[in-house]
Amino acid sequence: MHTKTTRNLKDYLIEEGKTKRGLDLDLKDFQGLTAKEIPLQQNLCDCGVFLGLYFEKFINDPDQFVRKILRREMDAEADWPNMAPPKTRRDIVKLVTELEKEQAKERFEQKKRRKEERKKAEETEAKSKLEEQERLEEQQKLEEQQRLEEQQRLEEQHNSEGQKSQPTTPPRLTSHLPRSRKSPEVVIVSPKRTKQRKEHIAAEDLEIPRLATTSEKPALQDHDSAMEDDDQQQSIPSVEPAHPEAEKKQLADADDEMLYGSTEIDVEIPDSQPKEEPQYEKDAEEGHNKWLAELQAQAQGITDDESKPKKHESERQSSPCQTKVRAQEVIEIDDSQQ
């Protein structure tokens, strides 16, 4: 045995003893020896076959094998009479095949056993679920039976007391309304004219409005109350279709009212409980009336100027121009203002 092979074998044996036996061995305790007079391979592919033959010989009689190797008493012809590597190779293949068949059979049995256990567990679970479902159904039936018994007991109690309620059927309604062959007619009633038609706008409506005075407010209140009474006494227009001629007339009246518009003057609606006017309102009212008077006076002056006859151009040239000369004012500046 070569030195390198011997060293590798020593390392292997030390690790095997430490792992499997728990032995703490030292590498120096082992010594290697090259065996003599043992069969050797003639090629590079039968090393495994010869190694198997060595182990077979060692297992059959370990003590004699070790003694002959150490004492160099091994004889190749006497100790290895039936040495045939091809036969040994076939025996190894046959042994591996038989072991593989046994292993496959054992795996099949294990798989079958696991499948049966799984099936049994599923059946047990399904059975437990079925039992739970049956238990729930029985409980529901029992509850339904109790409910019916309770209802029957209440009905008997009502019958005994004479207070059993009689069910009333709802009124039967018609499935549809009677149809009419005529199309529905949409009627739009024109607004009714409440005042007489005005042919023209009165001249007094063109006057500039002014605020109502304190003395005129009671009269305006009476006027507003009278207008409210008239509105309440007016009849509500009917929604029934009117005569074609009357409808045309109402449309024309409405157009005229829209054309001329309302010429009523906006008046101030006093409070239900009149109060004394503040001084600033009175001053504003007096100022406004004064301004209206001046405006009317100016308008009257313009009308008088237009009514006078115009002078002839020669008269205007002969008349000397009269220009007003305004006296110049003299402002004295004191020394203190410089």
C-alpha cells in the first residue's frame, strides 16, 4: 500500500471512530503496511472490484486476514483460488438489483400505508362533519317544533279569550286606468287683465318722483289697503279650456300690458305703527323738495327763452357788447406769513 493511500486510510479510520464510536484516537497510534502476495488489478477500471474482494476476505475471517498480512504469510494461489473479477462484477450488479427491488417494495408499502392513513383521517373528519351537521339539523328541527308549539299555544289562548284577529284582505285595485283614444290637450291660460287698457302714457307720469311727505303717508296707506282688497276680491282664473276668441283677446291684452308696462309710481310703504321721523330725514326731505323746485324753475326758464322772438343779426351787431368786469381783489401778506 502506498504512503499516500495509507495516510488517507488513517484519516478515514480516525474520523469514523470519533463520529460513530466516540473514540479520541491519535494519528501516531496507527501504522501503515504494504500488503504482499495479494491479487492486484491489471487495468484502471477494476479497482472497485478488487477492493470489494479484499473486504469480503476480511469480513469472512478478520483475525486470520490481519495475521497473514502482518506476518507476510499471504499466498496468492492458496488464499485466493477463485479470484475472477468479471464474476465478482456480475455478483455486485445482481446484489445491487436485488437490494433496489427490496427498497422499491418497501417504499411502495410505506406509500400505501400513508395513503390508507390519510384516507382514514379524511373519513374520520367527514364522519365528524356529518355528525355535526346532523346534530345541527336536529337542533333546528327541535327549535322549529318548539316555535310551532308556542305559536299554537298562543292561538289557543287567543281563541279561548275570543280575541283572535281575523286576517283582512287588502282591497283589489284595478290593473290600469281606462284608456282614452283622444290625445291629452295641454291648456295654458293667459294672465287675466285686471286694469283698463291705456291708450297712451299720461303726461303726469313723466314728472320727476319725489318722496312722500308726512302728511301724505296716511293717504298712501289707505290707497294700499284699497288695492289689497281689490286683489282679494278678484276671482281665480279657471283651468278649463277657454273659448278660442276669448283666448285670443286675452293674449292681445297681455301683449299690450307688456308693451306699455306698469306706470304706477313706487311708493313707500309705511310701518304698521308710524314713528316720529328723525331730524336727518326731515332735512333730507326739505333739501330734495328744494332741489325739485329749482329744477322745475330752470325748466320753466328754458321754456320762456324759447318762446321769445330771436333778434335779427344786424341788431345783434349794432348792440355793443356788454362784458362784466370783475373787480380784482388785493391780498396783503403780512411779514409773519413770509
